[in-house]
Amino acid sequence: MTKKVIYSMNTAYRGEYTIYGYTFGNGEESACIVGAMRGNEFQQLYICSLLSKKLYELEGKGSVVSGKKILLIPSLNYSSFNVGKKYWISDNSDINRAFPGNPEGQATSRIAAAVLNQVSGYAYGIQFASFYMEGDFIPHVRMMETGKQSTSLANQFGMPYVLTAELRSYDKSTLNYNWQIRGTEAFSVYSGATETIDEESAQNAVSSVLRFLTRMGIIRYNCHAGYISTILDEEELLNIKSEKASGFFRKLVRPGTEVKRGEIIANIVNPMTGEIADDIYAPTDGIIFYTQNSPMVYQNTILFKIIRRLHN
Amino acid sequence: MIETVVSADMLIEEVVKVKKNHLAPDFPSGKEKRLSIVSGLHGDEVAGQYICYELIRRIKMQFEKLKGIVDVYPFINPMGLEAQSRVIPVFDTDMNTLFPGSEEGTFGEYTAARVLQDIKGSDICIDIHSSSVYLKEIPQVRINEDVADILIPYAARMNMDVIWVHPSSTVMAGSLVHSLNEAGVKAMVVESGVALKIDYEYANRIVDGIFCLMSDMGIWDEPVEDSCISKIARDSDVAFVNAESSGIFIPAVSHSARIGKGDVIGQIVNVLTGSVEETIYSPRAGIVFSLREYPVIEEGSLVARIFGGTDD
Ligand SMILES: [Zn+2]
């Protein structure tokens, strides 16, 4: 394991702020893994810490295939963790909206440019991402439809689902998009939680990455076969919202729960009276893919995303 | 006539409401032109609050001159204004990245979709911003390159010092103005001053500019002269000046003043040692188009933009 400086900059009160990367093995740039880009991505950082330890052990045993190099960058933005902010400490900008970046621009733009420069050229890129809404997911690999994405490669993670997503307006300023445009096969891995640690899904995320690296011939590691991934277009997920009322969100199902059409899957509870303000019904047979995890919700918030069950 | 464009119950008891004032002649012919004025997308920018007030007040004073429709939407992010938050409180999202939004989306996207739908059909829309807490801006219209030829004749009547043709985030994909232009509404951003403050001189000039435009459109039955000829700024006309050190910025120039090439813009000082870390010089002759307002600086912070000739 070699520690290297990815980017370093001067700050007013924190001294020098340095982003570190850790390399395992030597030779061709085979796989690069990027962890937390936002200051609330505790799960993503935790997965990186587990992965770092594991890769160090594998390297020690000679299990990184010779001539292959892996780069791990656990956090681009640890100052935001330190001050309890989601976005960049000084100006609230989001590093994952600053790519490809500008080495002469503002801090997040400089970080994006430096990181992209260091991670370009790797054959495979893996990012532990978080969703723009708080909540819990079925673990999955997400790929943007840049025209360069490969779902058959994404299957090699052995995660339950591979989600393909149409480009949204802001996607062009993300790491994943710019990575793909520069020729790296890039994947975003969503492990379930963000602001809390989910030990089981963190371990599963580590296994998925190790499985992928093994199947790509970068490490030697005995791993379970994992899932045969179901490929799903993000558009196929059905949003269920709190259309009628706000209040406490009492959810009756979890990600992965199978639901029947017409089943009550959550109650919205009036905080003053304790009365049920609204029952939320499953509009279709299906599997819960995403659940909101806030204790209370606004009206018109997305509470669930459901995978429609296809009847033959 | 005051109308609610979109509303949603917040967590407990209160309701967030986006409203508009629909000003129209008492006996419309059905062929009136329609101008929409929007502000308060960013909750820390308050200049638009005064501008909307003053515009409505002046229209009501001479209501008989109103020959078209003026729809005023003063607060698109009302809870941001209440909570002094640039982004949507609770959701922590910049409202001006969510357009065109979605009826199926979560609160912010849903609100964006409804607001966009309501403004569609306007001939022209002006989205009023007042910078951020970091920079003070000269009064300007901002438009994106792809619609510059169409918009410049209208922007030129807005009584502003500069029309900046630049891919600013307020006119790029995800912004209200971008979605409106795609929907065939001529839409532009007015930017001036600094967040959290109202510069009444700038604000009154913007109101005068809106009357110029209304007069041109046949909405206001009185000739109105603009008092200022806008200069058009292309990207090569504007130099960005970023700090290469950290500390506290002490300006040596006034905002909107003339500056010569090599003149001192300001210094970055170390508050602990009492020493000067960096003296920042102007890379070209021109006017101080933007000047750092918030004094705490990190490496990369934008200190000034200079509008003038080229660097040599
Ligand atoms: Zn703004």
C-alpha cells in the first residue's frame, strides 16, 4: 500500500487540506475506487475503510495480480464531515457537480480537475454514491446511459440489481459521466444507507467490489458467486408519494419487501392528534426498491420506489 | 388577482405556498402580451422582494396604462426566504437545478414542474437574482450562448450596465430560465448586488428596465426610455481572478470602479501573524465587475472578475 497525495490546498483556518489516495499493486492502472464525495456519506466512507484493510491484506498475500494497480480514494471532502455539512465547507458547492473541473477555478472545481486527472486512465472506475434523496435502497449498481455503458460488465458485481438511467441535466457535471467520457468503464455502487452505518450492506458492498475485481483478473480472491443481477431501467420504477398529507412517516415495509396491489405500506400520522391522516397503498404488485427514511415527511415527498412485478 | 400556484403541507401544521400576482387590464381583448417576473428561487437573495413590491406598486398607481399581462412570482422558495437559506430547507437542494421538474417527483421537483407550467405561455420571463453572499455583482443581464441572438435585443432594454453571455448556473440546464427558453419563452436572468441585502439604487434601475420592456411589448401604454446602454460581455471580455493563498481578503478597489492592468485589487492577509500572504493584481484594464464580499478566503476563492479588453 502506497499513500499518495491526490490534491492539496491552503485553507484559512484548517491549514493544508490534502486528499489522499492509496495504491495497491503495481503496473497498469486497472481499477480505481472513489468513496465519499459529500460530508454525510458515512456508509460510503465506512465501506472504503473496510475495503482499504482488505486490499492491504490481499496485497500482503500477493493476491493483487502482478502488473495490476488499484487506486482507492476514500474521501474527497472530509472537512465537510468534520463540520457536519453535506457540501463543501466554505461555499456549499457539491464536488459531484463540479466535474470535469478547472485547475484555475474555485476549490471544488480544482479538486474535481485534480481528481479526474488522477483517476483517468484506469480501466474500471467504481464510485460509492449516495442518492439525492435521503433513504434506503436495495443495493444496486447504477449506470448512466452515456452510450458507453456496459450492463454485462455491471453484472459482474453480482449485486441484486443493475439500474440504467437516462442522463439528467446535472449528470454531465458528475465524476461518473466524465470518467466514462474519458474511456473508463465507470459504475456507481449504491449500498443501501448513507447517513447511518448498515454493517450488512457495507460488507456486501465490499464483497461485490472484490468479486468484480476478481472477475476482471485484477485480484485473486475466493468469493461467492453473488446474485445474477436483474437489469432495470430507472424509468420502470414507480414513485409513491405523500400526495394527500404530511406528518409522521410510519413505514410498514422495507427495501426488498414484496407487496400486493392495494396493500397498505405506510401511514402518515398527524403529529398533533396521532390520527392517521392518510394510508399509503401499493398501486401495483411489486418489490420495494427505495424507502424514504425521514421520521416526518412533507406533502408530495417520494416515500417509496417500487419495482413493478411483471406478470407473464 | 392573487393566486396560489402550488402548495404543500410542511411537516407540522404549516403550509408552503408559492403565489403570484396576476395583473391584467380590466377588460382584456385576449390578445395581450404576457410578461412574467420571478424572484426568490434562492432564499438568501432578497433584492427581488423589493423589486416585485415596487413594480406592482407602480403598475397599480397608473393601472389604466396596463395593456397587457404582468404575472409577478415574488417567492418561488418561500421557506428559504423565511429561514435565510439559499437552498430549499429540509431538502437541501438548490431549487434552480431542478427544472423542468416532474409531476411525479419529490417536493422540489414537483414545485418546479408546477411553477414552470404556470409561467409557460408568457412571451418573456425575467428571473431576478442577487448574487450570493460571497460576491457583489454589477447590475447585469445573464443569458446563455445558445439563445443570445434571440435575447440580446430584449436584454438591451433592461437598463443594465452589462449583458453577460456566459454559461452561468442560473441559465444552464436545470435552471428555470433554461427550461423556459426550451419551451419557447424568452427568458433571462437579472443579477445584481449581493445576497442578504437590497441595493435600492440597483433595484430601482431594474424596475425601470422592466417598464422599458413592458413599453416595448405594448404592455405599458407610455414610452419609456432606458437610461443606460448595456455593454455586451462575451467570455473573452471577462477575466476571473482567483486567490492562490488563504486568509482574509482586504480589497483595495471599489466595486464597479475602473482598474488598470497591474493595479492592486486587494491583499490576502494572515490574521495570526499579521503578514500579507498575497497581493492580487488585475490581469487587465477594465471595470471591477464582481468583487469578493465575504472576506474569508481559501485557495481558489473567486476574488474578482474584471470586465474589459484582453489580458495583453
Ligand atoms: Zn440566485
